[in-house]
Amino acid sequence: MHFLVRYGLMIVIAFLFFGLILLISGEDPIQSYRDIFTSTLGSSYGFSEVVVAMSPMLLTALAVALPSRLGLINVGVEGQLYMGACFSTWGALAFSNSPSWILLPLMIVLGMIGGALWAFIPGYLRALGLVNETITTLLLNSVAPMIVSFFVFGFWHSPMDTNKTPNFSPSARLPKFFDTRIDLSLVIGLALLVLFWFLMRYTRWGLEMRAIGGNPLAARRNGIPVKTYLIAVMCIGGAIAGLAGMTQVSGYYGVLLVNFSRGIGYMGFLISWLAGGSPLGILLTSFVISIIFSGGNLLQLTRDLPYAVINVLLAFTLFVVLARPSFLINRKEA
Amino acid sequence: MTLLSVLGVLSSAIFSGTSLLYTTLGEIIDQRSGIVNLGLEGVMLVSASSGFAVTAITDNPYLGVLVSILAGALMNMILGFLVISRRANQLASGLALMFFGFGLSAWIGRSYVGAKINGLPRISLPGLSNLPVLYSSLFNFDLLIYLVIPAAILVWWLLFHTRWGLGLRAVGENADTAYASGRNPLRIRYQALFVGGLLVGLGAAHLSIAYTMNWTEYMTAGRGFIAVALVIFSKWNPLRAIVGALLFSGAVAFQLLLQSSGIQISPFLLDTIPYILTILVLIAWGGTPKHSAPASLGRVYQGTE
């Protein structure tokens, strides 16, 4: 409970900072905040939109949290997400006449393969001890959107627009629930979080992964195949990121748009880090960040601010949490 | 393909390489003191937008450059507060800084999208003025381009031939030892981030005030991340960074040449060449046994209390 109070206070501090900036640029902060809250938690539709924004973040955060148990720093979720979206879009366009019970699983598998392939490169190079995975994942993040652009502009674009594919056929769309935009990705995300918790806690794999994360040398001396783990776990992380990309194109957008992501891959890294890699923490942190995100959408419409401005509020929240103001911390903990 | 188009490509490679080199130099100073700044993208955006805005208002590009530089240093101070004073994780703080930069720069620049400015004046080299205008105009560079190689040499001299540089590198290798020998790791890291921020600001200023001469949201398009890669590529050495930036902008030039020569390859695939080349070079160098990374890069200095 103390934990919740502390984080609540940190968020209040962040909102005060942001309010100051709103005030300076001539907006009414109180009215803006009222807009944010009524548009998110104030109605069942608003709440559903928060959940919609949260669903992909669960996956992108998990794509960071899993490799981090081995001490791998996967900053490449953004790129893996794009590759997943790219591969599954190929499936959606090539087999658009197939019924949904064939097409959707196919797209999911393709998306996971795309992300896993993109993560295999840094994982393999790291396992061989050639290049640190942080830097390769960052570089590959810049490459992936270009590959998506190559396919969309070159081959897949719709007759009307050059920067996106035609709308997917209904059988290539993830099913939605309760007349809202919430789709199957929420269920997938929650199920994977539970699976992650179970695997880490109750299986040999989880134990061995923690051993490698703690002391790779000792783990190897004990006969744990460290290299295999490094490559496999990095690929699984990439596959989860690719899955997030698949759910974005198949569920949220229904088309593949060039540059669709708006940084949700990087956001996954921040969420996983703030949550300390714990499944419950990922759920809570994603929820709070989604409130800010979908509230910002409305701020853009009603206050005539650029969409990117919501990143400032988000960053203030992150700054305050990262800085852990000393008057909010137990002396014993510090 | 004519000589003119080759020269044109070379000229634009020099323009795009300049901001990259300044940014890389800034990150080298940060990292030599033991701090990874992943927020470069955001720092550059805020510098570029504020410098552009000031240039548009005052019509004085030099004032714009000055504001850019200061904005870069200030942005780095935010990172400094988080990772030095509050001992936060460097990667997460850097990414938070990046998001901050995305938002703040969009806010600063919103009234200046599409604005026209008089960029940094071009100064022609004395020997080139006899050439036909068509050619000489390609090699009229601005002051920041002429200064970039000297800046790299200056940073090299600062790091390797001054007491300040020695202290900075000592902190980057082992902050406890540096403390024991009478240095203040916290202050040195703040200084490193400040100076590094000045250089990143200079790179951003060149991008928006001299090269593109306009402002669009997210105009840096990944340059900050390329700079982080170039730091490793150059093994944390400012002189090697010159080679790295040249190679990278050479790859950009090569790609432009291919396009102008009419070879039918998608520009999007050509855009990937510099990144893939960087990865390949890193792989080639990864095989060499000697690592030159500062030993305590990315670690939190816990202090002595």
C-alpha cells in the first residue's frame, strides 16, 4: 500500500511540472487535466480506450523483461515490432481469401518469426562475444522501418495511398470484444504475463535463467548451456515483440502504415525497467502510462497541441520516478 | 553521370557528416566519463528546434547556434541530475530524456513548421573562387563545417593531453580510484555532460540552421542513435570518430550516387546501407581482443557516504 501512495505522489509531482508548462504556453492546466481524466477513466468508452493503448505495451514490455532475466538488454523492441508487422502483413495480403481460423494463426506465427529473426542477429552476435546487444538492437531499430517502407511503397501500397497497404480483409482482423476497440491482443498479453510468471517461478528454465543472469561464468561451469540460452531467449523476446507488431496491424490499425509505432517499443523498455521486470508491475505501469497516452490524444484534439507534446508529460512522470525524490523514500530502503 | 553530380553528392555528404561528427564527439566525452547518453536524439531535437526558433525570431543565425548549444548542455544537465545525483539507471534515464525531447521540441517548434530562415552564411575558400560558379557554389561551406575537424582534434587534446581529460578518463575507468586520488567523480561527470551537451547542441544547430534550414518534427531521424554507434565504432577516440563520420557519410554519398546514376534500387534499401555497414565494422572489430570501452561505463557511482 505504501508503494502505491509513493508512486501516486510521484505522478502528482509530474502533473504539477507539466501544468506549469501548460500555463506558460497559455493553456488552462486544470481544464486540460479534467479533459484527460474524463476522457480516460470517466466513461466506459474512455476506459476501454486506455485498455486498447495498454495491450501492445504489455507485449513490448515483456519482450524486454524476459531477456533482462539473463542480463540481456533488449533495446530493439521497436525494430522487432516493425519486422513482426511486416511479416504478418505479407501473410494477410498473400492469403487474404483464407478463413480467419487459418489466417490469424498464420499471421501470428509469421509475426513471431519476423521479430525472432530480427532479434536473432543481436542475440547471436552477443553469444559469440562479438558485439554488445545494446548497440546492435539500436542500429537494427533504424533499419526495420526502412524495410517496411521498402515493401509498402514498392509492392503493397493501396491504389489510393502510397504510404499504407489496402485495408486487411475481415478474416485478417483480430476479433474485438464488447463493441469496443479492445481486441484479442489484451488476452494474449495477459496470458503471456501469467505464463512468464509461472515459467520464471516454477520451472527449471526459470531457475537456469536466473542463474545465468546472476553469474554467467558460474552457470557455465555448472553445465548450463549459456550460449544457447542467450540466443534462444533473445529470439523469444523478439518473437513477443513481433507478436505486438502483428496485433497492431491486425487488431488496432487493420492496415500496415509506414512508421506506425510512435515509440511503443522504447516505451516497452521503460515500462519493463520501471516495473523491475515483474509481471504485475508491468501490468500496473502499462496501465498508468496508457492513461497518459490516450488522454494526450484528446488533448491534441481539444487544446490544439501537437500530439508529441504528451511525451513531455510522460517524460516528467518518468523523470520523477527515476529521480525517486528523497522525501518520498523510506530511509531504511534508501 | 557527370562530374558535377559526383561533386554535388560529396558536398551533401560533408553537410550530413558534420552534425554527426559534432554529436559523436559530445557522446565520446559523456562516455569517457562513464555515462551512456541514450537520449541524444531528444537532446538534438530540443537543440535544433530552439536554435531554429531563435534564428527565425531574431534573424541572427549565430544567436541561434548559441541557443542551440546552451539547450544541448541544459538537456544533458537533466540527465546528469538523474544519473549522477539521483543514481538512476542510465539507459532508462536516457530513453526518458529522448521522449522528453520528442515532446518538448514539437512544442517549441510548432509555430515554426515551414518557416523560412537565413541560415549560417557560407564562406567560400579563397582558392576555389576562380572555378565556375556551378562548382564553387558546391564547396561554399559554413563556419561550423570548417571547424568540425579542429573540434575533433581539440576534444582529443582535451581528453588525452590535459589534467582535466586525465581526471575525466580516470572517473570513467574507476570512479572509486579516482575519488581516492583526490578527484570528485560527481563534479567531473557533470562537467563532462555539460561539455558533451555543448557539442551535441552544435551538431543539432548545424542540422537545422545550416544544413536543412527548416524545422520538422523528428527531423533528426535516428542521428542520435547513429552517433552512439559511431562512438563504439571509433573506440572512444575523437580522431577515429572523424574516420567513422566520414565512412558513414561516405556510405550516404554512395547511396545518393547510385540513385542519381539511375540504378534501379529502392531508396529505402539504400538507406539501410550505412547502418548495416556500421554493424559489419563492429563485428570485424569485435573479434579483436583488446577492448577500449571505459571500464565503468554505465555503472552507477554510489559515492562514499
